[in-house]
Amino acid sequence: MKSLFSTPAIENRDVDKGAMLESYIAAMAGGRKDAVAGLFQQTKAAVYGFSLSILKNMHDAEDVLQDTYIRIFMASGNYKPNGNPMPWIFTITRNLSLMKLRERKKIRIIPEESWDWPDDSPQVTAEDKLVLSAAMEKLSEEERQIIMLHAVAGFKHREIADLLDLPLSTVLSKYHRALQKMRKRLQGE
């Protein structure tokens, strides 16, 4: 079986992440199921964090995470390369998350004890989870998404602006406002 990593774009370590992700999608479009694993490893934390920010339920976010990669595989032949497939991936994730919300007809808050983080994220203690949950309670849905995409998934503000279809200045102001709200909450104000 031919390894996915024999793809020339993936062998070159200087290739940017967008091109690498696009090579996985192209391989999927060619019928290579092993490419799903590579794409999953590269994007799972971002997809999970984004879904979790919408659904506020780790089990539903896990369901959407799985469904997202199934949908990506099925739609890979329709993907038009543009240098960065993350907005396309997040559009699929957002649509599946909204469908899950419509199924549930409500948004549930994640109890502090059930916060779950991807395996490759830094170790988060139970105390950290409680503190983070308390601080995030004061944020709006959009502020929570911006914080999760930047702090957890590692996206740049410009990428978040493109993803959420907001001006960069709006993303920056909402991010800084959200940090201020969280600081005040953590300082007991």
C-alpha cells in the first residue's frame, strides 16, 4: 500500500500547512482513505474546539468531529484548492454543529467536570478547568468562539476573521474585550 507521506507535497518540510492539508484532501478525492487520518491528526484540535464552542457539549462536539471527517471525505472531490482549506473545513463543522443544535433544540452548558481537551493539548488540571469555565461564563457566544479558535486551536486573528466572516478589527476588539471580561472574573470583580 502506498503511504500518504510519499506525496511530494508532504515530503517537503518547508511546505506550508495549507498546502499539506490540501494534499490530504486531494488524496481523499483520489479515493485514498488513509488520507483522512493525516488530515484528522493535523486539524482535530481546531475542529473539536470550534464545534465545542458552538455546541457547549463535549459528546455532541465529538459526534460532529467524526461527522466532519466523513463529510470531508465524501465532499473532497468538490473542494477547490485555494491555499487554505480550513475555512472550508470549518464551514462543514459549523453546518454540522448547527444541525446538531436543531436536533437538540437547545444549547447545553458544559459542566466543569466534563471539559475534555484533545490529547495533544497541554495537560489541564481539574482546577484549571473550573477556573476556565467560570471565566468563560461571562462571554458571549461569538467571544467564546474567538477565544477558543485563538487560544485552543491556535488560529491567528486574521484567520478567525476570515472564518467567522467578520472584519479583523471586530475580531481583535472582541478578543481583547473577552480577555478583559475573563480577567475581571478571575480577579473577582
